[in-house]
Amino acid sequence: MQIEKKDIRALSKDQLRDFFVANNDKAFRGNQVYEWLWSKGAHSFEDMTNVAKTTRSMLEDNFVINHIKVDTMQRSSDGTVKNAVRLHDGLVVESVLIPTETRTTACVSSQVGCSLDCNFCATARLKRMRNLEAGEIYDQVIAIDKESRLYHNHPLSNIVFMGMGEPLMNYNNVIKAIDMITSPEGLGMSPKRIMVSTSGIPKMIKKMADDDVKFKLAVSLHSAIDEVRARIMPFSKNFPLADLREALEYWYRKTKNKISYEYVVWKGINDDKASIDALVKFCKYVPCKVNLIEYNPIDDGEFQQASEESILAYIKALENIGVVCKVRRSRGKDIDAACGQLANKEGSVD
Ligand code: SF4
């Protein structure tokens, strides 16, 4: 029976050093290989040119390097780039490069499909197939960084975990990937330029606060009324807003970092005065800002973008209580790269 080889990038630097010592080699060899794997982005052991041939074949006998491959790359008329990324087992996820005048942002996936069931989201229809490994998340960022340099002549400036999947349901790998992205041995990016967006799992928000993470937090709120939120995001029945509020207060006490609420206004769902009043009240609990996101319908069903008047009513009410509120116009609509649209239409998930 053939034993499945382990992905070498699942090993920490210390574990790699231990591996070499256990194989009668020097511990520093672990540092050398680690550097090849992360900062130099080696795709094969053959690439590690300053490592002895015998060591390379020993690594080959024991491990694999599960790199991603960008299968298709689509460019939108507004400069947005969408990558369909094939994983080592043939599954596909998507990641997006979103350029603005001042920055380029990578929107990356954390799961194949999603564990949750938001009714407005194309990814939810795929169901969760598996979590991404830390290396697979890291590789998406590297691929987009290259595209940012190629098309915009500067490195990637920001990262948001708003692609496919709920990042807090793949917490350990997301944290591991962020550690590498921010480490000088990886991209050396400031954690302040990274935002993890969650649909709001109270227990995990508290855990992040306890873990003293330095990145920013966004919560997909979409309604501050339990019944309405459950219609939009059925899983939220298990996480009432009172629990979410308590977790967010805990987060702020510990981190002193403001929270961003992601909020879409849909016609006939949350475009009424009661919804606006509820959001205004919720925003008073913890220092925050609100991003009102333009919606891209995924079908002709119940989720349709609300009128400009409803959005203006939200803005006015939030401004009245001094909450910063931005309207985020969607990018990459023509290539299905906009928020809520990632669903592997091009690459098959087979
Ligand atoms: S919106 Fe996010 S959390 Fe909700 S189903 Fe889609 S990918 Fe999952």
C-alpha cells in the first residue's frame, strides 16, 4: 500500500528543523528549506538549488509540495482580476484582485464551498467540500501579488478574507496563513492591512480577541433584527444578535480595534425604517463603521438590490449618530467577481 505523503508546508520551522535532526542532518537545513518553501515560493524540491541533491531526494521521498495553479484568469473592464485556482486534488476556488486608484486588494477564499447557508450568496450553493490549507491560502495571495505588480506596477496593498468560505470555520489555517503573510520570511505585510470578514460566530470572535490577533475584523451583519437576519442567513438562528453583541464588546475591550459591519440593503427585506433604527441602535454598542455594499443578484429570487432612496436613508441615519458609513460599489460584475458571486462558474468543482 502506498503511503500518502504529507504536504511539507504543514510543518512549522521547528518541526522542519526537528525532521532534519531526526534524519542525521543539521537543524539549520530546516531553516534553509523553510525559506525556499515560503519566501522563495519553491514549487518543487528540485528548485532548492543550494540544498544537496541527496537531501532533496530525501525530501521527495517523504513529502510533497501542494501548490495551487491558476487555471483561468479573467480581467474585468474595471481592472478587477478573478483567478480560478486549482488545488492539488482538482478542486477549484476563486480569488480576486480589486484595484482602486490608491491600492490593490486581494480577496481570498478560505474554504472550498462554504459551511454556512447565506441565502443571497452563490458560494453557499456549493456546500463546503473542505477547508483550505494554510499554504493554499498563502499561494492565492502570492498569485495576486504577482498580478498586482504586473498590471499595477506595485505590490499588493491589502488583503480581505471575503472570498469563498467562512474564515472562522477554518481558523487555524487562516491564522497560519496570516502569520506567514505578515512574517518577514513570507510577505512581511502589516497585519493592519489584512481584514478577516466573518458572518459572526461569537465564540470564535472571542477566541481571536484572546489570541491577541492584530488584523482587522469585519462582520457581515445585514440586519440587526434577529428574525430578519435569520431570513438572510439561516444559520444565525444559532447565534442570536445578543451573543454577537457580547462577543463584539469583548473584542473591542481586548483589542481596541473598531469593527466594520458589512451590510447589504435588499428590497423588501431590510429597507424599512425598523431595520434602519435597529442598525443605528446596534452601532452604538461598539465603535464601528459601516460598509453598505452594492448587491449583485445571483438570480431573480427574493434578494434584489434596494433603491437608492433606501440606501440614502441608511446613510443619513448613521451620519446622525456619527458612524462613518461608506457605500461600496461592486467591482468585477462582468466576470462574476463581485461580492457574493464567487461560485466557480468557469472552473468546475469536480
Ligand atoms: S456569504 Fe460568506 S459565510 Fe455566507 S455562505 Fe457565502 S461564503 Fe459562506
